Amino acid sequence: MRDTASAREGSRLRESAPPDARCRSNAFQVGRNLIYTCNATHKRIMPKRKCSFNISLQQKYPFIKQRKDDTADVTCEKCRTDFSVGHGGASDIEKHLKSEKHRLADQATASSSSMLSFFKRTDLPTSKDLDIAAAEGTWAFHTVQHNHSFRSNDCSSPLIQACFEQKFRCARTKSQAIVVNVLSTMATEDLKEHLRKAHCITLLTDASNHGSVKLFPVLMPFFLPCEGVKVKVLEFREQPGETSDIIVNYLKEVLSFNDLNKKIVAFCGDNTNCNFGGKNRKGSNNVYSKLNESLGRQLIGIGCGAHIVHNAIKTAADCLPLDFECIIVKIYSFFYIYSVRVEALKEFCDSTETEYQKLLGYRNMSKNSRMLFSLAAVVYYLSYARYLSRMLRPTQALSDTEKNHAVINEDSDED
């Protein structure tokens, strides 16, 4: 019986031998298993590759963060547990999510509020914050528009705060910061955009003395098809002097910085020797001549419009048979310091539904533009001629040498 069992077991081992005839096979039994070894074609078994925490896992599980020491070591921010995903990758994370510690931490997070909800985020302003900022910007613009001092806002800001909005803050320091850093930047960008669209631009400048400080504004009159003629201030700087070389170098710097050399077609300034070289515009030591040489073309020279009108009125006044400046001075002197006469004139304006305006006279006239004031005074006094002829006889307004000239003596519709 024992020999028969051994023969049956040997037959089973021979039938299950490896089919590869090239191998010299050896079979041995361990327990009830049969093990084969091949000496000729022995293959090396490679170890399994280690997983790492990649970008796709980070996007899928945002609360899992990678640690610095190893790419497979991670930390769960919900339950503060460290584990590794090197064996199974995503399956290791899913296994961790099913753990008792993570489930309890997840429930605690869902039932409590985040600490961030108790603090205000300064990077996200509310609609009310934006409304207050707009109000502060509008108030700063109002201050500049009406030439108010920034010091006045030290009083206005607390007043607005007490009457309307407690969060309103726009004193002189903040007003200056808004004007310099916000409004001026926006206005400059808007002007540069308009200058890019314009094709023909006039260059205008003049000196303005403030004590020992000499300021030079640079104005740009230009035309836009949809908006018409505009005059904007491009630059406003202090210069050490008023010579033609200083002015030309200053204008060339401004034009080159704003890329306007090819768009300038005219130069406008006072009719002085420094700007145009005299009445006949001769010579080369003036701003107009040097600008033509610098730009390489002939610009249109435009004198000061106010001085041109002044000269025209002065020439026309010399042709009149009477001195109207003397009449203006005498009429002004009649009302100058007499409040009773001024009140009577105001009552006349009220009865005729006419707006009263302050009298114009020689005290308002400057040396270089007195004819412009004289013309305005003539227009003003003509509008009150019917009443002035009652209070002040026209012959009283004339000097003794001018009494024989034709004047208005009666109050009639022909006056």
C-alpha cells in the first residue's frame, strides 16, 4: 500500500512539470504545494513603485497638504493627522477619510464657525465703503475746483462727519493725497488720451511771478471732432529765469516727454521781445525762432489775444470825439463810497427785475489791460443809462473841455 501511494504521487509530480524543455527543472514539495525552480531562465521580480502626492490629488482633496520631508508624506488639516500615500495613493486618502478620528473632526468643523467670520476682511470693501470713498473723492475735487485751501477741510470734515456720516474722513492731509495721487493722475491720463487723438495742437505758455518764484504753465489748445475745442494744462513747473534759452529748453523737454513734436502747429505767447523778437518778429534770439529751428518747420505765431483786443480798443478810443475813460471815472466816483446812492441803484434794479452787479471803475483797471475793463464798464453803464441819466446828469460826467459834445440829456426811448 505504501509503495502504491508513492508511485501515484510521483506520477502526479511528473505530469505537472513546467512545459519549457530548455529549463532544467527541479521540483520539490512544501506541504501540499509543488515548487519549480528554473536555473536557465531565472527572472528578477521588480519591487512595486512608490506613490506620491501630486497636483490632481491636491485639487481633489484641498484639505490634504504635502509635508516637506517626503513627497508621499501628507497631513490632514481637519484632524491634524500625518500619514503616507506612498502605498496606495488616493486609496490611502480614502482609507483615512473613513477613520474614526477624521469623522469626528469633520463633524466638529461642520458644527462650529470659522474664526475668520469674527474679523473684517480689509481687502474686500463693502458697498458702503465704496460710497464713502466716492464722497471723499468728490469733496476733494470740490475743494480744488473752487480754489479752496486744504486747511478748510480740517473744519469741514468733522462737520460732515457729525451731520451725515461718521466714517467720513477728508481733512487736509487726505484731501491733498486724493488730489495728488488720484485726481491728478486720472486727469493726466485723460489729457494724454485726448492728445493722442488730436492731430493739430497749439503750444501756449507764459510766466507767472509769485514773489521770487517764477512759474511756467504749459497749455494745450486742441480740437476733437466730437467734443470741439479744448484747452488743458499739460505742465506747470518752476523755472530759474525767463530767458529764451530757458523757456525753449523747458518746452522741448515737455514736448519730447509727451511725444508731441510732430503735432505742434502753432505757438502762442505774449507779444514780447523774448517770445517773438518784437513787433516785426525778426531776429533769432527769441522763443518763436528757436522753436521753429528745433522742430524743423515754420509754426504759426499767435500773440496774446487780450493784448490784441486791448490795442484795438485803445486805437479806436483815440478816434472818438470824447474821453470815455474820464466819464467812467466820474460815474464810478459818484457811487464809490456813497451807500445811499448805491442803495438807490439797487432799488432801481429790483424794480426793473435786473440783477445788480458791482460797479466797475478805474480802481479795477491794470496798466496793460485797462481798455478791456473800460469796455466792460461802458457796457455795464449803458445797461443802466436810463436810471443814471436821472441821478447823474451826463454833463456832470464830462470835463469842462468836453461840455459841448453831444450827450444824453433826456430820459427817452431814443437814449
